[in-house]
Amino acid sequence: MNSKYENIRLNYKIWLETQDELGILGDGKWLLLKAISETGSLKSAMEKLNLSYRKTWNNLQQIEERLGFSILDTQRGGADGGKTMLTKEGEKIVKAFDNFHTEFDTFIQQAFIKFKLELEEK
């Protein structure tokens, strides 16, 4: 059975912002922080996500500035190269955002199914 609503898809973004409506963390920055946590390297995380250094570094600095604390622990390169890791607070934020996203995604998908069913009612 074809429906005139079959082409409708749900799309949304989640982000956190300050009381002054300045963006702190959204899906893109969350994925960047997750990649840093997984790779232990800002460079590797940027390569994985195909990001440029200047914009990425500025975004990371803005996150810390708007939160008011460090989320990154960086060590300059030596013989083995540098490291970038998340601080405990950085890991905490990534994990909490990850859990929130999972819960929210489940809820919003269920609500969207109800929405489409309502459209189909005669």
C-alpha cells in the first residue's frame, strides 16, 4: 500500500547552548570529542571526520570558554608526537550527551511513528 506520506522523513539536531544562546555542544562537536577520545589525537580525529585544523581548534576553544572549564588535556609532540585526550569532565560530557542522544532518539522515533500513523487515519 502506497501512502502519500511515505516520502516524509524526520530530521533534527540536538545542541546545548548558554543562557545567552551561544552554542556549546551539538552533534558535530560531540562526534569530534568522541573521535578525540577514541583516537587520543586531535589530528587523527580531524582526519577521521575530514575537518580543518583552524576551525576545529577554534570550536574546541569556544566549548571550553563557554563551559568555563577544560575538556581537553593536550601534550605537545615529542619523539612520539603529541596527544590530545579528554579530561574527566570532557569524558563525562561526551558520555552524558551520548546517553541523552540515545534516549532522545528512541523517544523522537516513537513519536514520529505516531505522527505518521495519525496522518494515515481516515
